[in-house]
Amino acid sequence: MPAAMNAPAEKPTGAQRGSRVPRPIDVLVGKRIRARRLLLRMEQKTLASRLGLTFQQVHKYETGANRISASRLSETASILGVPISYFFTGLADMAPAEPLSCENMERPEVIELIRIYYAIPDVNLRQQVIAMAKRFAKGLPPLPRGGGRAHEDG
């Protein structure tokens, strides 16, 4: 048997450990932390202060550069008013390359749209907003003001 096969596996050096590429799950959890923080209009330094950290550490969590421990994630969830499962919602259904696809959730206009949507107190009105958005996404015109159905020329 060749000597190389019997050699013990090399341990990564400090430089190799520090230069790792963030794992998709760490990036996903970080993005969910950031999205929730922004939805609440909370600054990084506010979250950091409540966690007893620097804003740089929160930034590293949000980018996936540093992993967040279970206890810190629990504390973060409590501060952000969500269950821990919020940070992992939909993970089981994702393809390996999909965690980065939630980048749209960080866009300012998406966050503003979500805030406005949840500011509408009437559930039926919120459903109408969804129906209208679906029409626009299909390239259909808005319904006339009377609430009647628009004629869809085909």
C-alpha cells in the first residue's frame, strides 16, 4: 500500500480555517436575520447592543462570514420577535444552490412593500392587494375602479 494512503489526514491550518467560504446555510440564516431586522427598522448597532456584541459581529452573522451559535440564534430570535424556525423556513425544500435566491428579500422596495402590506388592517383588503399584484405580474391591466371585471381582449 502506498505511504500516502496511510498518512494521517492533515488538519487545516489557522489560515485555511479563516479563509473558508461561508456555507449556504450560514448565508441563509444571516440573510433571514438581516431581512427581519430591516423589516423591524432596527439598525445593526441596536441588535448588536441588545446581544452584547459589536455591530461588526452582527454584520458577520448577517453575511454568513461567522456562524451563529444555537444560543445566540435563540436570543436573536427573541429580540426579533420570531421563533427560531423562522431562520430555517423552507430550507428542506431548497435545492443546494437556492439559499442565495432570497436576495430579493433584502431589497429596500421589497421590505417597504411588506411593511405597507402588513400595515393594512383589513384582511380582505390585503387579499385584494395580492390579487392585484398577481394580475400585474401576469401583465394584465388593473381592474376598473368600480370593482367590475376588466375586459381581457385576447
